[in-house]
Amino acid sequence: MEPIIIVLIILVVLVFIALMKTVQVIPQASAAIVERFGRYTRTLNAGLNIVVPFIDSIRNRIDLREQVVPFPPQPVITQDNLVVNIDTVIYYQVTDARAATYEVSSFIQAIEQLTVTTLRNIIGGMDLERTLTSREEINAALRGVLDEATGKWGIRVNRVELKAIEPPTSIQDSMEKQMRADRDKRAAILTAEGIRQSQILTAEGEKQSAILRAEGEARAAALRAEGEAQAIRTVFESIHAGDADEKLLAYQYLQMLPKIAEGDANKLWIVPSEIGDALKGLSGAVGNFGPMTGGGGGGTKPAKESPRRERPTID
């Protein structure tokens, strides 16, 4: 009985192993390559799959999700003969499990080497300044070359990013000094612009102040002139209403002569023609008050009365 039990146990173990090899469960977003006697047969997709035990074998299981692979810094020489270290990150995805297994031995290593050589070709045609400021251009050119080369490997390169670009230490020091000088220059320019703007605003304020002051003075002069004109008009209206004779007008003319001559700026002043007539009238008035002797007697002789002029009417 013991040999029979041993045989049964062996058969059960063999059946269990055969079942395990027959039923293959592939996770989601994964694929498996099946070979029969070393020859590619088919690709197993996600889910439950049945294979022939001891005949079919699983060659490779491939993850179909997008993968991120960082590559170590690579020394690259620019067009102006400067060595920079560039870190790259590749985002790729396997689209054909069979091509990724049989078209290239190690697609990760192939992508890395292709990235290094392509990066050296691109950076070799740029100077340092353009390299530091053209990340998007480098990424696009690198992605185009990688995507075209890895297409036959069943791999799609989704993105290529330059994680870091490190120039030599001496170049970094020079760049830092240049940046500091540029900042100082911009600060000096801004300070000069501020002073200039302040002076412009001050000049504009003084200009507006002078204009307003001149307008005020002109307005005050106009009001003064208007007041004087009104006063003169009132005086003349009063004279017209009082019916003043020539003696009074002559006396007023004589009172106004000193006022006309006042002031250092009055180098020349014009005497109106009416002043002569006023002086004649005034002298005649004075003569009427003094004694006049006649030719034959001691009595007074009245002065000859001059004809009275018509006073002009002032409107």
C-alpha cells in the first residue's frame, strides 16, 4: 500500500503543478510573452489565460504603464568648448510587448545611450547661454529623435525633461557676478528714473503754480481796473449831475497834475489840451476876485466875461 500512496501523492503533485502552469493570471496593464519550444507563440493580455503546461513557457512579463527613468548626469561639451553636466528624465511607455522583447536586448539601456548621444549632438550646436535658456527647444528635439528611434522597439517616448544643467564652477561665479552687475545697473537706472520723474513733477507743479498765480494777478488787475473805471464813471456822472462849471473843472485838473507825475517810472507824460483852457479859465476866475482900475475913475471894472463852453456829456 505504501508504494501506491507514494505514487498517488506524486500524481497529485504533478497535477497541481500542471494546473499552475496551465492557468496564468496576468495583472491589469501588463502583458506576457509565451514561447513554445523557444519560439514566440502569442502575447497574453490581462486576465485569466490558459497555456499548455511543460510545452508553453512565459518568456517575459512587461509592464505597459508609463515609466519614469532618471539618467545620471552626463558631461556634454557646448559650442563654446565648455563642459556642462546635464541630468535627464525620460517618460516612456511600452506599446508592443513582442517588439520590446525581441527587437532590442535591453530597451532601458538602449534609451539611455541614445539619449546621451542625441543630447551631445544637440548641445554641441549651442553655446552656454543658449543652452541655459533653451530647455524647451532641447526637450522637443530630444523627444523627436528618441520617439522616432524607439518606435520600432515598441516603445513610445512621451516626455523628455532636462532636470538640471550645471556649468563649471568658474562659469557659475562669472555668471553670478554678471547677474549682480545687471541688478546694480537696473537699480541705478530705476533710481535715475525716479529722480527724473520727481523733477518733472516738481517742474510741472511750479509751472501750474505760476500759471495760477499769473491768472490770479490778471484777474485782480482786471477787477482793479474795473473798479477804477466804475469810480471814474461815478465821478463823471456826479459831475454831470451837478452841472459843474469851467472853474471847478480847472481846479480838478490842477489837483490831478501831481498824481500824474508820481512814480519813478513816469519819464514822460502828456498834458491834455484841455488843461490850457482850464488854466485860462482859472486865471479868469482869480482875476474876477481882484480889483481892476479903470482909465478915469476909482471904481471897479468888471472883467469881460468869457463865453461859456458847452460841457461835453459823458455817457
